[in-house]
Amino acid sequence: MGMALVAADPGEDLQIAARRGQAAEVKKLLDAGAPLEAKNQYGATPLYMAVFNGHTEVALLLLDKGANPNVTDTFYKSSILDGALQKQRAEIVRALVAKGVPVSSRQLNMVAGGGDAPTLQATLTAAFKPEDLTSALKAAISTKKDAAAAILRKAGAPEPKLVEVSAETLAGYAGDYVSSTIPLPIKVVAEGGVLKAQAEGQQQFTLSTDSPTEFSWATAGIRMVFDGKGGFTLHQGGQQIPFVKKGSAGAPVIRKVPDTVLAGYAGVYTTTEAPMEITVSGVEGELKIQATGQPLLPLKSDSDTEFSFAPANLRIVFGASGGFTLQQGGQEIPFKKKDGAK
């Protein structure tokens, strides 16, 4: 008598294929009747998975099959359009807008700052307030996207008030900054009459000049206020995080973890409770993590087993069993290392 096999879940199979960008497998599963709107416990659908992993072909296939484009998950609390903008997939953005997905002022800023003219034209079919158009125009001007700025002016965007700051003042702000709140160094450079900033492991972005001491990046809702004493405060998402120049008297001392301990944590971790994998790495005494479709994050070491990232209210606690618990937003999610992961 043969052993009974456990039946596969076609919805879960479709989610996995979409996350991996396997277009042929996605089509095969759909043709076999897999549920187009299969959701995990955080509400992420196959389309959500495809978009947040940057798989344009699969995303367009699912949209063509009628997938709901207005899904927001309950873990990241991000919409499918947010994912397409974060991954800079202009073709997906246009397809979503064509499906009637509403575009917020913040998302319009991201499109304008990205500078893709056809995508901006598509988003402007919706009605925006004059102040929203001005904000988008400011984003286009600050990132030197002339074509995008021209489109916004033609759409009636009022001109923003631009502030000029001396090259000497901007040069004084340039440098490498660190914070005792988060182990995320930020490099500030003065170039071409503007300030540019880059957090470690992330893309450089150009700041709009709001005053001689205040600079912003509307795309991500970031404001940086310099104190004239070798530091600045980063305002984002209701938080205010102080930074000081590296090497200055007030610079924090970053707690280091032995590399032998970090080596034991390194690997790829999975969970059945969230729509992602997390890759853990460690170098020079610091632990870093990267969730599926997200930027690399350096974590603050609170002890040799506990690490945190304050801006996201995130904490990771490693246990003796070879896994860790992710604590965020009142949730505790267990992760375990994938088989064979180093």
C-alpha cells in the first residue's frame, strides 16, 4: 500500500512562483485554477509578491488576468503602487494607474523625482491640488528632472519658492554623520549648489533647500535640520533622530559584537507568518539585515543576542535554537534559518 502524499496548496504555490518571478509557472498554475487572489496571513497576494520583488513580466501577467491592484498588506502596510515606485518599475506603475489605482501626493512626488515622463503623464490624469503639483514640481527641480518639471508646469503647477544657499555654507554641512539612536551612517555631500545625502547601503538622494538650515526630500517625507554645531536632526515618520559628524566630540561609540558571534547568525531566515525572507550578515562587529524587496539595514547592538532599528520600532532577538524572533508593532514573529543556509 503506497504512502499518501500531502496535497499541495495551489494558492501558496502561486505566491511562491510570483515572488520568484517564474512567469511560465505562474501561467501554468493560473490555467490549472490556482486562486488569483490567494493571500497569506498578512494579506499579500501573488501580484503584491511579484511587484515587491520587481518582477515586471509576472506583475503585468497577473494584472492582465484581473488581479486586484488595490491591495495593502498588514505587515509593511504598503500598497502595490508603493512597491512599484520603490522598485522603480515604471511600466508597472503605468499599468496600475490605468487600472484606476489612486495616486497620493507623496506618490506623485516619487514619480516626479524619478523623472519618467510617460509615467508622470499617466499619473496626472487624476486631479491634484495646486499645492500637490507644486510639491511635485519642487521634487522634479531638486532632482534636475527637466522633462518632468516641464510636464508639471504645463499641467498648471505653481512655481515653488526656491532658496539659494552659499557654496560655503553647503560645504560646511558636508561630511559623514552617525547617530546613537540608529547605527545608520549618513554621508552628506555638497555638489552643484545642492546637498545630497546617502544612508549606508541605500541610494543617494538630492535634497530640496527649504531654508539655509533646513533641507528635505519629499519623496520619502524626510527633513534634515542642521544645528550649525556639526550636527543635524533627521525628521521622518513623526520621529526626530539626532546625528553628529563622525569623529566629533559628541559622536557616539558604537557597541561591537565579536565577529565569531556574528558569523553564527549569518544566513537566510524564513517564516510562515510574514511575506518575506530575511538575510542576516555581519561585518566589523555590526549586524545587518535585509528583508525581501527592502533596503539593507544596520542594526544597533543592545547585547550580543538583541539588536534593534529604532526608526521602524524593530527588534530582533536571537535564541539558542538557531533562529530569532522579530518584534515589531506589538507582533512577535519567529524566524528560522533555511536548510543549508550559511
